[in-house]
Amino acid sequence: MIYSGKKAVVLGLGHSGQAAAHLLAEEGAAVTVCESLSTDDTRAKAADLRARGIDVLLGADADTDPTVYDIAVLSPGIDPVVPLVRNVVAKNVPIIGELELAFEECSCPVVAITGTNGKTTTTELTTAMLQSCGVRTMSSGNIGLPFAAAVRSSHELDVMILEVSSFQLETIRTFRPSVAVWLNLSPNHLDRYPGMPEYRAAKLRIFENQCPDDVAIVNAVNDLPPLAARTVTFSAAHPDADFTLEGTTIYHKGSPVLDMARTALQGVHNAENLMAALAIGNALHIDLAELAEAVGSYTPPAHRCEFVRDLDGVRWVNDSKATNLDAMEKAIRSQDRPVVLIAGGKDKGFEFDAIAPLVRERVRAAVLIGEMKTRIANSWSSVESTTCQTLEEAVAVAHDLAAEGDVVLFSPGTSSFDMFRNYGERGQIFKTAVQQLHSQKQTTP
């Protein structure tokens, strides 16, 4: 009980903050939660926590709280530069994140998966694959269930599978995954970081505390610094990696392991997700043939190149999970039809110029929404573009533009928070709008 009898403050009242507060209270800490927002939602959450003996400060009271605490736990979604955090820093209170807090309480080894794209697919795939192989495991972290909530079950598990973000890694101290996975890196979160070097440095912290007994699984395309852990490489493009791709077959050191045609996962990006998952299982001493057999029953998560319906010969695909340009690029490249692309959303500090050549080559028409719609239209001036005020309007416009044999791909390329609560809500609204469309074909009497 590390924090028993200590005064602890949790910064942020989201899912991670609530889980951290409950965990600290169960340990015997005197817990206060500080949240800058005072809304109906945060007031309802505060009432629940207070009923459990946890103090809560909202609004200005949270930002100016004078109490000096023994420890502060920062929720990953909160930018360290906001007044809520600066107030704690000014009092020299030690700050850790929810990831670090939960790791201190974890009773089983940890597999941690990071990367700009593919984290959720790889985390869910790995968890399902290992469970099929008889491994007692579960997934948590950035994937939805906070690690601080899942850690209560760690004494019953063989291994915990974590999806971890750069935000979560910013505040680690001792966090040391037995297996750390680096899927890829591309521009993202540049509204939080000054530039790519800072974003990359935050991601690299996943390897910071690893030792030679641990395993680092990395994409061979990315040039990483020397790592202390034993390194295993994978790549769909690099022929010298440990796991490689030829056609639709994944190889391990020259021997065939898995034909992707036997799985529900398609495309080069999913090939690399599969390689990473197989490498994780192999690092945990499970035979590759057994792992490959287990992959066959896996169904991909929603909102990632998810087929919605076929209407009048037009395929509709929901890729709401594409919150950066790299994910959008992979989604466009994975299509085998002319593309009508619905894109746009929150301004995250990067431009869409870099993907313009691919859009010009593969996209027949673009329908644009969100804060960035006008700037994207300017970036993609060589492609027919239409701007819309709502996602429902964009679906209707795309329906009019698409012809038999096309695919309408909803791959925003940026975050959802300008219009929606999250990419899941955005994807669900897209799917609902698509399901409500009617055939444009004329029926004969």
C-alpha cells in the first residue's frame, strides 16, 4: 500500500481520473479530485465520488486549490501547461500519471503497445489471440478500460495487455513493460507537442526502463536509438526484418507463418498489426503455428476500415478511427475502387498538403467537414471538393456523387472533438446516416 495515509490529488475527472481516484482511496489515501470544468456531467461525477468519501473541487476552486499534496496523478488527456497543472507544479508536488500509478500496483507482467496508428487493433488482436491460446489476459489502458481499473484483476492474470499513448508515457517513472511494442510514427498531436521530435521522444519512453531480459518489438522502417531490451523487428516493406510480408503471407525469418487471406484483416497496415501481435505471442513463448491458428477467429474493431453496406453498387466504409494523415493514407491505399472521400475535423496543428498527391491519384471527389474543411479544400485544389456543415449532409452529398463501382470512404484524417465527443460517436453517426440512405435506382412497374 504505497499511498496509504498519503494526501493525493487526481487532476481530471475523466475515466482515467475516476479510476485513479478509486484506486488511491482503496489504498487508504486521502483523495481529492480537481477538475477545471464545472458542468452537469462533472457535477454528477463529483456527487458519486463524494458519496464514496472522495473530495472533489470543480472550476476555479480546482485551478487555485492551495493544498500541498504528497502526490498528484495527472490524467493523460490534460495538457501539462493548463492552470490546473501549473498550480500543482508551483507547489513542487510530485506528479505521476494514471499509467504509472496502476503499474505500481500491478501483479503480473505487462505488454505495452504504442504507435501513431494501429494501437487499438493490435491490442485487441493480441488479447483475443492470447486468450484463444489459453493465456489469462485482458486489455486496458488507452483502449477504453483504464489501467487503474483493470489492475484489480492483475493477480488473476498471466499478462496484462496495454494500449499506451504518448500522453500517458509523459509521466512515467518506473513503468517497465516486459514486452514493449513500437508500431509506427507519423505526424500527430502537434497541437500538444512543439514538433515531431518532442512527440517521438514521448513515445520512446516506452523503452526507457527496459532491461536485457525484456523484449522490444519495433517496426524496422523506423530508425530508433539503441535499445536495452532484446529487439525483434517487423515490416511489410523491409526485407531484412524478423517478420516480413510477401504477397498476403507473413513470414518469420524466411518461414511462412500466416496467410492473411485466412483472416478478417486486410491491407498492408493490418499485415504489420498482425506481425506485431504474432511477435508478442512469440516473445511470450507461444508457438507461432498456434498463434496463427488463433488469429483466424478475430474480428476487427469498429470504425477502422469497417464495411457498412453496399448500396446501388457503391461500397460504404467507416474509418472514423483515422485521426491523422498516416491512417488516412493507409485507408485510401487499401481501397481497390475509385474513392469518394469524406474527410476533415479538428485542427490538430498539421496541414493536409502532404497527402495531396495520393488524393489526386486515388480520390475522385472529396466531401469535407469540420474546422479544417476550407484549408483541406485549398490543399487539394486539384480534386473536386465540396464542403458541408454536418456529417449527415456530407453523407448525402457523397451519395449523390458516388457512382456504381465506387467506394465512399469516411476517413477524416484528424480528430473529432470539434463536432463530436470522440471518433466512436463520429463513426456511429456516419453509419446511421449511411443506413438511412435509399436506393437512387428507379424501379420499373
